[in-house]
Amino acid sequence: VKESRAIQQTARSGLFPSIDAGFGPTREKVSPASLLEPDGVNVPSQTLWRAQATASYEVDLFGRVSDSVKAASADAEQSEALLRSVQLALQADVAQNYFNLRELDSELEVYTRTVALREQTLELVQHRFNEGDISELDVARAKSELATARSDAMTAQRLRASSEHSLAVLLGRAPAQFSMAVSPLVPVQIRIPPGLPSSLLERRPDIAAAERAMAAANARIGVAK
């Protein structure tokens, strides 16, 4: 964006006169022969000071300069739109990772309750086995279900840590210095109107950038003419 703005300023400078100036000394020593003197005559050196100035101005009769300024301005606006497009994509990734993190928080809450229920079930099954009411196979099945629930909970914790690290990278933070407290998702109701105006498309940065690129190309047609 800064580069395109600088090019725009350079193009705008063509609307104004250009003035150059120079000033400096020149040290010289002529030969005796050029002064019709015999060889060996010591001719003293001399310093000549020169000053010069030039001015130029292109009259924009056919619109070349103004079209160049329009093209550079459209290029600058295109760069700004592309920057907003990148920012919008980054914001979308941040939002997606955030909700993914909260979804894993909700899953962890479910797995925690499941583990607690499996532990209670195992205690009940173990008690019934001690009383001789059920076989050892039922105890083994209850232990297997508890181990599966704990494994699922550990998998969810690992996925949450990975999602938290991804969110830290998107926010420009070091993963080791970034953490978010567990907070499961809360259901919300969002009402979206059934009809949306087509003018919303013009707010999309990528479409705005394409429109500005077309405007710059049209302006360069005038420059070529």
C-alpha cells in the first residue's frame, strides 16, 4: 500500500513544473601553448564557478498526465482493497479457530461428565460382582468403557491445545505465552433477513479490488492514446 501511494505521488508530480538547479566549482590549469607562451612558463591554476538552472513543464493537452494520475490512484485503491481482503481472511480464520476452540470446550465438558458416569458405573458393577450378582466379564466391559471415555477426553484435550496454538499464531502471539480459559459454547439465536441487497457485493474487498483494477486499465487506455 505504501509503495502504491508513493507511485501515485510520483504520477501527480507530472502535473507541476519540474525545476533543476546546479552550482559548483571547476579547478583547471591551461597549457602555456594555448596562451602562446613558451614551454616551461608556469601558468597559475584558476577556479571557475558555474551555476545552471533548467525548468520544464508538460502541458497536459491530451490528458496523458491526468490519466496517469487516475491510473495510479486506482492502483493505490486496489492495493488498499487487497489489504482489507487479507485482513478479512485473517479475521475469518481467527473467528473459525475461536469457535473451534469453544466447540472442543463443549466436547470436553461432555467427556468429563461421561468419565464421571463411567467411574460410577464401574463402582456399581464392581459392587455387584463382589456380591456375586454378575460375572467378571461385566466388570471388564465397564473398565473398557471407562478407559475409552478417558481416551476420548485426552484426545479432545490434545485437539484443544493444538487449536489454541493455532489461534495464538493468528494473533501474533507466542503459543507458550497464550492461553484461553475453558468456556463452552452457549446457544444463541441469530435472525438473518431472507433477502439481502446486491449492493453488499460491492463491500467485498476482492470485488472492490477487481473494480479498481479495471478502472486503472481504462485510465491507461487514455495514456496510450
